[in-house]
Amino acid sequence: NDDPAIRGREIHAEAYQFFQLITPGFCGSCHDVFAPNGFRLEDAFSEFKHSPAAKKCKENCQDCHMGAVPGEAMGYTYSPAAVVGNVKTPVRKHTNHMMIGPDYPIIHRGLFPHNPAAVREEDTPPSPDTGLATMREWLCFDDAAGWGTPEFEKHVTDTDYFPPPWDDQIMRMKARQILNDQYELLGEAATQRLQILRAGYHLGEIEVEKAKWYDLKFSVPVSNITLGHGVPTGFDAERVVFLRTMVWDQNGRLVFQSGDLDPNGDIRDSHSLYVHNGEIPLDRQLFTLQSRFITRNVRGGEREQVLNVPYSLDPLPYFRPATRPFTVLGRPIGARKQKQNIEAKGSRLANYHVSRRQLTGPGNYTIRVQLIAGMVPVNLVHEISDVGFDYGMSARDIADGVVDGHMVLYEKVETVCIP
């Protein structure tokens, strides 16, 4: 109302639509990434612009990533935008802002997901209007030990030590209630992450090509079933998507494996520190969709790199000025990215061979193939560990969290009889 004597609410008289929000260009502002020297780090938006989803279906990024079904253009849900004075606003299109993707949190659950009831600012006195504890205090809360749960609290004695403010049992129980809500939300996010990843990948049936007492050969197709872009996409040089393949003989003995992890949590590729140091063998039959950064050596040849930042004798890495414009090739002269992802509606065949030396004679052999997706490789954690990590976490803590988040998208099992 316009009468200052009558109490009311300040509201906008009308709404202006920001049209850019509903176009793919809004997403492309962050999902096509160039380094200062012109090196193309991410090209998810470029992949989309040349995809069937954009050219034929006339879809946009939001249809799959903010719609009713994660990963599929199945329309949107409809609901009120808000509740004002216990009255719901008119029903309208509702977009999903969880923005689920291949990433997942690895920090203390009291800090993420963001929860106003959980965290308050440093030096802010406790009150009902602020969060339960500061970030520093949350990092002292031992979630893994079960603080605040009925099972834990009934065994607490007067001699047990808890750092403040967790020396108060009521505070511990309030924290546990918050963590229960956090885990429920993280479970919802994990369900949607599996859903969106399964909407992009497909693992076909195991095809046995040869099964003899001296030789076993089989293959399995991996497909990109989305129309929108390659899989993986975005920062695909740091996206871990691989097949874990294992073969057991008739006695249950493991005779072959590929896609297993080294003690650090890396697959056994050329970036594994254990492989690099000669402590474990290279996985020569590894099927991985992780792209590679390739740099040119000073005198001939190329090599893979974990990061696209060149090494230097100077302690500070920097991008050397190019000797010619990068627009000639679309990239700097001394570096490129070898893309190994699968294009939209594309497919790739993983081939495996179990040699006579590995086979243990006639009988039934069991083959299991899993398609696994992770966030980043552990070798990236090692590469950047010199600068340290926030939240009091060590490189080992980060690596363990990354590996714990690995998700099995598909699994196929086949039994083969070798005469």
C-alpha cells in the first residue's frame, strides 16, 4: 500500500526477466575455460554448441541440469515460488538449483552443505539467531566417533575430555541433529549424482571372443548415451572415469585385474607415483576416459603432465610468453590436451586379454566389469599439496575423501567355461 500509516511489506512493483539466465550462454560463461596463454582447459560449452541436443533438439543446458529429472530433458516441476504470510504464491515453473555433477564434498559435514543453523562467524556470541558453532569449533567435533548419538553419550564418563564447546552434552546432541540433516541432504545429492551420471554413460554386455585353456579374450562397450556433450566433459583432464575389471578362476582365486588402485588411491597409469617409482607395474590394459595434458619437451618429444602449468627452475610457476600468436593453432605451441572422452552418442570398446600364464586350467571363470566415476585423481592432490589444504586436512585426508566418493555406475558379470 502507499499509506505510510498502514503497516505493509516492501515489495517490488513488477519483475524484470533476465533472459540470459535461461540460455546456454549463461552456462558457457564459466564452462569454456582458457588459460592466460590460450590453452583450452575446458570446452563443455563448445561441445554442447556442436551437439545434437543444441542443433537438432533445440535444448539448452538448463533442461537437463536444472529440470525435473537430472540428466534428462523431461521438463520442469511446478510449485509456488515462496510462502508469504503463510500464503503460497501462484504455481510456476520450478528449477532445480542443487546443480548436481561429478563432484562431491570431502570436508567436515558440519561445514558443508551450507547450513545457517550450523555455522556462525568467529567472535559472534552464541544466540538463537546464529549458527551453533564456528568453523574452527566444528573441526574439533569428532563426527566419526559418534559424538552426540545416544549410543555414544550413554558411555560418556566424567573423565572423558571434549574441547569447548563440545564439553556440553546438550551442544553435542544439537550438533548431531544438525549432522543428521546434513547427511540426509548429502544422501539426496548422491542419489541425484548417480542418476545424472547414469544418464550420460552406459556399460554394455561382456562379449567373450575367445575362451581356451591357453587364452581368454573378452570386450565390453562403453557408450555416451547423452545428446548434449562428451563424457566426461568440462575439466575432463582431471575427471576419473574408468573400468575396474576382475577375473576369478573356478577356485575363487583372482587371476586378472585392471582398474585397481595403488596405495595412494590412483589407478595404475603413468601418473601414479607408485608406477612412476617402479614399485608396482603399469596397468597396460587400463580403460580410462580421462583426457591428458601433453607438453612439448625442450628437445623433441612430448610428455604427459598432471597440470597444464609448465615447470620452471624458478620456484614460482608462470606462463612464458608465446613466440607466436596462439590463434594460429587455437592453442599454445608447447602444450595441448589429448581428449579421451566419448563424443555425444559415441561408443568405445574396452578389450581385455588374460594370458596362458594367468589362467589356472579348465573350469568356470567369473568376469566382473564395473564402470566407476570419481571426482579428481589422487595424483592431483599430491601435485598441489605443497601449498597445503584448508580445514586442517592433510593430503592423506583429501585423498581418502576422494577415493571414498568413487561411485559404481554400472556392473556386469559373466561366467565363462574354459574347456
